[in-house]
Amino acid sequence: MGKFKNIFLIGLISSIPTLLLWLPFFLRLSSFWTISLPKDGMATIVANYDGPLYIVVAKSFYDPDTIDNFNFNLPVKYFAAHFPLYPFLIRLFSFIGYPYAMLLVTVVSSVVAVFAFSKFISDFVDKKEVVWLTLIFSIFPARWLIVRSVGSPESLFLALIILSVYFFKKDKILISGLFGGLAALTKSPGILLFPALVGAYFIPLVRATLSIKGNSQPKNYGKIFYLFLIPLATLLVFYLYKIRLGDFLAYFHSGDNIHLFFPPFQIFNSHLPWVGTFWLEEVIFVYLIGAVGVFKLVKKDPISAWFVAILFLSTLFIAHRDIVRYSLPIIPFLLAAYSQYLTRKEFKFAFALIIIPIYLFSLTFISSNIMPISDWGPLL
């Protein structure tokens, strides 16, 4: 009974912020708090980037002839940037309609992600603070609240990432590898779990070999092969592209979808197409919070530190204005890194204040981040 109550509470913590965010659109309000809102109702939610593109993949499953039926004027290989697990789940529930199936998969995945986080964070804080940290994770940062309230694979991706790391820490390597493989089927950065978990797995052996004081050596190093499910999943995606699109490397030929540039910090080049502005000072704070979090995790949770460090370093080479979205997979682990500060009374009062700007920013973003869709027919 206690577990049921806990799951029900987590469901409320995850769902209520999304429902409140949907409410002004559902009611077709013309404005809220002086913010002008579109009058298209829930179509505004469905039309947010990149939801309609995932519906295209769900309906076509990368079949070029079917993709041509949609009027997005995008090359067929562009859709190779949209990995298959999320659209597959949309297709699985498409009997309720593709737009509704997309939102259902997003909301359910969000509940799973929030529940997984509650299990993960319980290793870092007192039991009485688990609900508080889970509440923070349900709405912060605002970019996370946004992507888990529209058509987006991020909620599914974060759920799988957290579960993979969580079970790895419990020495359930097969389950960790399975969730890691599913993460790699969801978004391309899922492959980063492989070097992170392999590195964390072999650290005890290296320490023992060098006679460095540390954790005891794992008993069975053969379990490391379970982690190869992660790169295997990525190879399966590429093989699917070979069959459907005729190009094993279609992901790398998908056009302007890969935003990695050398040298690092190219995000401050305002002339790049996905940057387009010099108003970027807050990016420095994103980097600072991430870097400090990595160092704190090295002492607090070395296993999580491996993944956070690798993904954080990769974000330094990303030149895209939406850097927070690319950083979302490390947010659960950064909350663990800073948990001793997040549970203080001062922070709780401060966080209560920023709930309002989180909500207003989310409304503004969703109202503006809309794909132009002239004909909804093929998407229904």
C-alpha cells in the first residue's frame, strides 16, 4: 500500500505541472499575465518543435515514399536525426490518434523519469527530503518542464539514462545495459553511456593494479559485456537507416542537425546559424554550474561523475543557442551533486519565488516555438 501511495504521489508531482502548463492553451486564453497566447488550443502544444517531425517518423518509420506525403520541405535523410524508439511508442498507441499518442508517451515517460529520479536521489538525501528534490526535478530547469510537456523524446531519454545509471550503481549490469541500449535507441547521446559506464566499471581494477586505495575489485568482470548492448543499439539504428534510407550513416548526413564544432566554445560565435545572437552571458553560468557539479560528483558519486563529465565536455563543443536542452541529461545528477544546498531552508524560500518565472517562461516558449503547419490532415 505504501508503494502505491508513493507511485501515486510521484504521478501527481510529475503530471500537475504539465497540466497547469497546458491549461491556458486548453482554455484558449488570449493572454496570461500580459503574455499573448495563440488561440489554437492544444494544437499549439502538438505543433511545438520537434513533435510533428516525430509524428512523421512514427507514421512512416523512415519510408521515403511516406515521408514525401508530408509538406515540410525537408530532405528524407533529415529524419535520421530523430531516433526510432520514441516514434515507435507513438505508433504503438496511435489507435487514439497520433497527436494524442505523442502527448501520452511524453507524459507517461515523464512520470517514469520523475519516479526514477526519486529512487536515484534517495541515495543522497534523507528520506524526508526525497519528495522535495523530486519536486524540484519536476519543474527545474524550465527547459525540462517544457520538453516534457510537448512532443519530445527528452522525458523518455532521461528516464532511461537515470535507470541505466541507477541499476549500474546497484551492480545490476544486465538491466543497466538494457536501459542504456534503449536510451541509445532514443537519442544519439545515449551512446555516451557506454564509455562512461565502462570507465566506471574498470576503475576498481585500475586502482587495484596501481595499488591505489579505493573501492574493492568487482567479482565478475565478464558482466562488462552486458554494456555492449548500448553500442549494439546504436548500430541497430544505423542498420535500420541502411534498410529504409539506403545509407548506414544517414544520421551523419541528416543535414544541419549535428552542432558539434572545434575548437570548443563556438557557441559564442554569433554568426553561426543556430546561435544567431551575442546575448549569451548566461551560457557561462551553465558551464560553471556543470563544471562545479562534475568536481563535486567525483567525490560524492564517482559512477555518475563519469557520465556527467563526458556529456558535459561534449556540450563545450556544441554551438547551439539551446544549450540547456543539450545539457538536460546531466540535470538529475547535478541535483544530486548540489543536494546539500538544495535542501536548505534558504533555497526552499528562493525556489518558491522562481516557480512563477519558470511558469511564465514556459508559457512564452511554448507559445513561440511552433512549427508552421498548413495541413494537419497527414499528421492525424
